[in-house]
Amino acid sequence: MTDSPNAPAEQPQPPVRPKAALTRYALIMACCALAAWVLDQLTKIWVVSTMTEGQVTDVLGSVLRWHFIRNPGAAFSIGTDYTWVFTIIMVVVSGFLIYLMFRLRSLGWSIALGLVLGGALGNLTDRLFREPSFGQGHVVDFIALPNFAIFNIADSCVVSGVILVCLLTLRGINMDGTRATSSKDAADA
């Protein structure tokens, strides 16, 4: 067959990234998640073994304090009677993030979602294995700032990861590493 002059022009295809890149980004996300989880759990072990519940210790005067509490709810102790709901939500979110892990082709997204996953798993570990019972455990919180909720390393990782996701989204960087094109850019092409 010969090409006819009226045949539609082929659209250029985006470059295919090798499978090794998928593995590399999944590994980066897994390492970030593991680092966040380990740091969270080690700090919680330290707090539980060195402080009594309710104890407050000044670190930087009134700007930063360690204040050991066990939180059955979410941020600002919201939903204290629904601990099991937070456990289910964390399991679902963690599963979804693991699903996404093998679709990543962006360093920024790998780090961001790794932080969110590590933080979610850190608090999920508390919900599953801390008192009062399996699936209804209370999360160990200890970082206290003025006029703010008491939180932990896992919470910090989740918030940092979500902020990074917002920045990546605002910059138009997709999870596959490509840049999003605006409708104006597409019309100009």
C-alpha cells in the first residue's frame, strides 16, 4: 500500500519509559515510606518509654514542647468515638497508595506519596497495635506548638507529602513525570 496524500498525519507519541524506571520510582517511594514509618515509630517508642502520659517538657521554651498524649481521634481529637473508622480509612488509603506506587515515573511524586504512605502506616500501626484494643488503638502524639494540635512525626510526613502533591499539581507535573498541558497550549499546537 502507498500513503495517500489525504491520510491523517500521525501524532507524535510520548517517549516510552523503560520498566526499570517504574521499579526505581517504586523503590524511592517505598524507601521514603519506610524511613517515615521507622522515624515515627522510633520517636513514639522513645516517648512512651521516657515520658508519662500528660507530661509536658519544654524543648524550645513555649515555642516547642513534648506533650505526651494518646489520641483516639483525628487531628484536634475530632471523632474520638470513631477510632475504627479511622483505621479502615487508613487501610484503604494505604492500599490505594501502594497501587499507585507501581505507576509512578516522577521523583517528586515518589517522595510525596512515600511520605503520605509512611505517615499513614505510622498512625495505622498505632491504631492496630496500641491500647486499648486491636483496630481501636490510640495514636501517640507528642509534638506541641503554641495554639495548635499536638501531633507526631507521621502527621508531619502526611502533611509534608500533601503539600508536595499540591506543589507538583500546581506546577503541572503528572505522576508519570510528564507536564500537563493547558487547553491554551493544546489549542496553540
